[in-house]
Amino acid sequence: MIRPHLERPIHLGSPGEEISIQDLKTIRQRFKRLNQLREQRVQEFLQPRQQVFLELLPLLFHGNFPMLPGFISSTTPAGIPEYNPSIQTINTAKQLAKNFTYTRTASHLYPIEGLFLMGSVGSIAFSKTSDMDIWLCHQSNLSLNAIDELQKKATAIENWAASLGLEVHFFLMDSRQFLLGENTPISTESSGQTQHYLLLEEFYRTAIYIAGKSPAWWLVPPHEESNYTGYIKHLIDNLFIPEHEFIDFGGFDAVPAEEFISATLWHLYKALHSPHKSLLKLLLMECYASEYPQTEWLCQDIKKSVYQGNYMTVDLDPYLLIYQKVEKYLQKAHSHGRLALARQCFYLKVMGASDNTMDSRTRTLRETYMQSIAKNQNWSTSTIDNFKYQRLWNIKKATSEHAVIVQQLTHCYRMIMGFARDHVAQNQESSNDLKLIGRKLHSFLEKKPGKIEIITTRADVHTKETTLSIVENRLPGGNDSWTLYLKNVQATNTADFEPIQKSRTLIEILCWLIINGLYNKHLQLQLSSHSLEILNEELHSILFQINLFLTRNFNDDPSLETYQTLKTQLNSLLIVNMGISDGDNLCVMSERSDALSYGMGRQCFIQTIDRVSLSSWGEITTSQTEGAEGLFNCLTDIINNSKKPLSLNDLKLICHTPARAKGILLRIEVVFSTLVKLFAKQHHNHSPRYILPGGASFYVFQSVNKVLSYKEIKTKKLLLNELASPQEQFSPVHFDPAVLENTPIHLIYAVNKPQVIQFFYHEGKADTRVFIVDEKGALYTQIHSKANSSHLLKQYSTFLESLINRNLFETLLTIEYYEIKKSPAGVYSYNPVQLKTASSNQELSLRIAGEDTPKGIIYSIYCNEKEFSSLDHGNQVFYAVYQHILQFRNSNISYPIHITDIDLPLSAFHIDSPEKLQTIHYLKYKQKIEDKFNV
């Protein structure tokens, strides 16, 4: 047992002044005694079966013993300088392996330079749930194979520790690389290289020396801290210390300001999920930053006590030192609210949030310890008692505490950003870690409509509610809001109660209470609403399914690597018609059973959609939309913003509409499945369109510039106009069965091909219908009354062939001809048509040509080689041609005039580049002029 006592102060001179070798030895011994005291406290906390771990730890790395834990091979690096196992250690090893014997070997090779525990393990904050971080320091000249063997051995010992109920993490350390700022170990409490010096400060403050070389930092006196490197060199060069007996991790000669920024952001990141654990460290970073560049490190306070000789009589607990520094800083700043939060965090760290973190004896000792702290720091008498009620928190208390914590996190974030502006060059590139942490913080702290706020203190709610009430309120202006109350509250008595959450929509309230731990299957939930009719059974079913959706899909703490990529949607839940039971409208029977466009009245059964979306950045957002367009907005947003590849399982649907739920869900599933099939991945050589009904309208979906969108088309006539619109690239059309169902257009597009002009005609009793789908999928339609189909075919083929022969298009096009037949049952079919060889004595050749001029297009119309120019006839040029054609007619019978060729500049078609030119432009222009001739 090491007993507290006061020792004489020691002063080590600066270079050029007197330095006592004996004093150097004494300082080294004092640090080892302090470390022995800390290790002794750890052993007292551990269970008897766990104490063997620290007892055997150095022995396991001093040799390779097949009978003991961690053995990999006889060649695994082993051997620690200045270590010899005690008789007690050997006897402990024999308890694990009866035949174990230890033979001391003479060796000057010690690949293992030192073993150090670090972190909370040596502090009053150590608990059953704490882990042990161990620095395993090895020589710099080890081969990669040797380091790999050593890592395997460390992992095997971690597994053995786990069997004892201990969570142990080894960090292999090359002190020379660390000194140069390379390969800084990443621990659960730091982000590695972005916190080199602050990790080093934590090491010097919390480390427990187990075996091996002593840290050289011990021998640099407090007044020489800023000259660390020079002082160590002076001691070695002047033979005050043998270099091989010490391990040099470095000092604090020049700590970059960036470290305070990275450390603060890192602890902000950790505070999102363990706020009380991280807030003290956050405040410590704020203290350190406020002192920069003359930072007063806590590890230096420990060193000062060792040099002054009172290190055994004062409490140098690492966590207490943090609290005391933070308290002094906040008192000076008159930040009483933040000081109260710091005290609470310190209390919770020492006492734990629940009883299962320590045994009753330890709890009693720590309660006594906290009482003495409260007395020494002049806390109010009720402070400790108030902290004890932490385990009695309900959601109301946790929510108010969350608001305080978020305010503190925001304060720290703004503080460190201000520090960055003052101390870091504006053009300096921040590390990748910092960018990712910044994104994480912004994502978590940002408030926006529909986003579910996740309570940082939700894990501290130990009093679960059995009854909750949700009340809908009518606000001025006609808007509604929803409020959540504890206990049973009705719309008539809300003034007597304080709500714990307010939201714009019901879905937001439901998600909030589930994600923050208020939901369980036995929860009594009372709903008061004037706009929705939700049966209790339906409400609990919705709650159950939302909870299931979130449990299976939501990750509230994505890894930092996730923020390396842009935020994407992962999963969506759509609740259709929640609380709507429009029985009269939904029970109409009709042969047209489409839930999107039902019956003769084309009614859409989808009235409201409540959506829950999960993002890759750990966000839950909700939204509410209405009708078919609301549904289509949801589905296109899912397609555009979800991770790729998109799966049908990424969408979950819920509907309780009486008698219609199954049909509604199936209809949405079919639409979504089609959208995924057509648009979930980009097409390089074509741009599909998807047309489906919604109410009395039609909706055309197409991806433009890699973004899926849709447009509403009010009538069938406008839909045909839409199909006739030019396309940037080949655009096949996929029709929902309920669109243009009594026409042959479905059939026509089913055989549509790129770079092919397809001519279809259907001969009826009174007219002939022509359908032409051009090389990019644009549809031209025309009805010819009392026309001879052979004559029509000949006229159109002449026109189309003339276009192709002049090579107006980027690629060589072909033409296909088909006749459409309709069976008595109304089923359309098609047959290819072989054209007869055209006769050379064509009845009439009518070619329209033109050229651009500053005053517009000059037209030249050739009628059987006779030219008519707008230079001669002006605006009457077409009329002059018409009068000329009439001379060829033998009777007064009126029959249509057909244009056989068009050769006009791009401006005639209102386009500006040849790439945009397609057959539909010529066909539309042909019809426009023919309509003038054939009035």
C-alpha cells in the first residue's frame, strides 16, 4: 500500500544551470509511484477474476508462452526492457497453466518498448462499461511481418480479456513515427492525426505506466515545457540520462491551432449520442482554445505536483482536473447555466447513469467522494440531490435537457468557428475528418420543417409513459397543428397542460414519439382530431408499422465515411389516406377499377400521402402531399434522390382505406415498379417516357438531364400533341393500360425502334387513319376522309423517301410500312406492307424549298419543274401554286393536294442545329401547308 505523504520540491535547472542526476532519478521514481497508485485503484475496482489481466499483461508481452493467453508463435516480437515478473505474477500465471515455468534469459533485444494504460481507466470515472485503451509501444525497426504477428497477439489478448468481462483495445505505437506526427492511433476518444497533441496531452494526463521505458516527458521540468525538444537533447548530449532508457513521444513546443478545431468538432460529434460524456471534454477544448497560444495543459498541473512533492497529498484524478479547470473558466465568464451543466456531466460521469455500472461498495465510496467535491467546490446543498433524480427523468425532463445541450453544442460550434477565423489561415485546407464531422454536425443540428428532432438525452429516460395524448388544434388563418401531451388530455382541456412536442402534421408527431423511445405495444394513445377519423386499431397498426420500418432501416449514427458522399435517400414509407374514410365516394362500383382514375368520373382514390424518408446521413424527414400529383411527387423524388441501385424494397406502403386498401397499394406498387424499371438507371442512347392516368388527366414521366419529372396533360387531344413533340434522342413510350386503351397506339409503340421511320395505316369505313412514328419516337397522326389507301401509301412513301435520299439526318434511316387491322372483338394487329415499285410518270411533283435571308425565308416551290418564287409572288406564292395545280384537274372533283418533298432551312422549323432535326418537323410542316391547299 502506497501511503500519501509530502516530499521535498525538486528544481531541475535550465540548460547551462545545475541539473542533479539524483533529482532526475527521484522524479522518475515519483512518477512511477503515482502510476502505481493509479494501477492499484484500477485493481481495486476490478472483480477478482479480472485482476489477473493487469497482473499478467506485461508478462504476456515479455515472452511467448504457449500455455498462456495470446500465444501466436515463438518468433512473435517479445521482450520488455527493465521488466522482471514478480513471484506473485509467476504464481498467477501458474493458476492459468499449472506447468508454467519462467526462466529469465539474458537478452539485449527488447522489441516492446513500453506498455501504458490510458483514458478513463485510471480515473474516478472508470466503470464496468468503460473500455481499456492500451498503448503497445514497439521498436521502429520491426518488419511488417513482425508487426503483423504482434497485432495478432494483441488481438488474441483482447479476446482473452473479453472472456473476463473486459473491453480492451490495443494500439500499436511506434514512438518515433508518433514524434513526427505519423500514424497517430485513432481511439474511441479521438480522431487520430487531427488531434496529435491533444491526444498526447490526454496520454500524459491519464496514462498508467505498466512496464518498459519511462516517458522522457517526465524529466522536462514545468518551466522548460516550451523548450521540450531542446531540453531533452541537452540531457542526452550531456549524459544526464541514457537515451535507451526512455521513450520520447514529444512535447508541446508548437501546437497548431487546427488541433483545437478538430478536437472540438470531434467531441461535438461524439456528444450527439453521448452528450453528458462529451460535454466536459468539449468545455475543456473551449478552455484550451481561450488560452491559446499560451495554453495551460492539465498534464502540466500533474507534473508541477510531482516536482513540488505534493503529488501524493492532492487529488490528481484526470477527470477531476478537467472539471476544476472548466469550473474556474465558467465562473470567470459568469456562465452559471453552463456551469450547472458541467457539474451535472461530472456527477453522471463519476456516478454513472444507472446502478449497473458499479457495485454497491463502489457506489457508496463514490457518493462520499462526490459529497466531498460538492463541499470543496461550494456547490449548493440541493445540487447532489437533484442529480440523483437523473434516473427518474421522464421525456419532458429529457426534452428540456436536450434543448440545453443543443444550445451548448451550438455555442461550442460557433466558438470554435470564431477561433478558426482568428487563428487559422483562410486558405488552409481543413482535413478530411473535419469536413466529414462538420457535415455530421450540420445534418444533426439543422432544423427544418418536417425533420424529426432526435433527442440527445433519450437514453436517459428511465420513466416510461403508459398514456400519451395527441390533439389537433385549429390555428388562426385556418392552418392545423398537432400537439403531444403526457397523460390523458382532450381538446377541451389542453389549456391546463403543457405539451411536450408540437408539429405541423400528425405523421411528424408519430415519428417523434417512436424514435425518441416513447412507443411500446402497450402504450395507451389518445387522439383528438376534427379533420381525421382514425380508429384506435388503425392508429396502433400505423404506429406498429412505422416502428417496424424505423427499427429495420434507420441508423442514427452513420460512420464518418458515410458523409464522404452526398446525402441520398435510403428508404421511404408512404401512408395513404391516413384517417380518411370517405365512404360514399369510395364505395361506387364501376368496371373501370383503376385506383388512380376510377369509373366514368375518373376519380382518384389517393387523397393524402404521409411520407417518412430516411437519409444516408441519419436524418428522418416527413412530408404530406395530396392526390395523384402528391403521389407522383413522392415517387419521382425517391427515384431521383435515392441510393443506386434502387430496390423495390426501399419503399414501404401502408393503407387502411375501407374496401379499397388492397387495390390502392397494388396500383402504387405497379406504378413504382414501372418507374424503377424505366428510370432508376440512366440510359445513354434513349430516353423512355411513361404515361399513366391520374384523375381525369394524363401524366407523362420522362428523365431530362438525369432528373425524372412529369407533366400533366388535361385531354386526349393534348396527349396526342405531346406524343408528337420532338425528342432530343430516341424516346420509346410505355403506356399504362388505362391510357388510350381503345386505339392502336399501344400496339404501334410496342414495335417502335430507333433510327426507323414506321408508317402505319388503318382503313375504316369512312376514312383512313395514318400513324407515323419517327426515328426518335415522335408520333404523327392524320385522318384522311374517303381516301384511297394505295394512293395515300404512295404519296407518303414518296415524301419520306425523298427526305432520306437527301441525307438530312445524322444517321442513315430506314422506313417500314404496316397495315393495322381490327378484329370484331376490338383487338388490333398489324401486318408488314410491301410497296410496289413506284411509277416514273408520277401524277404531280410538288417540292417546297427555301433559303434564309435577313428579311426571312425566300420560298421556291417547284410544281412539275415549274418554279414559283416568293420573289415574284410575295405572300401569294402558295396561292399561285394552288391556282396552277387546278389547271391539271379534268373535272370539278376536289381531291387533296400532297407535298412530295420539303427542303427548307432550320429556321422554318424553329430549331437552331441540325442535331435537333427529325422527321416529325417535316411531317408537321407538310400538314400545315397541305391544310392551306386543301381548305
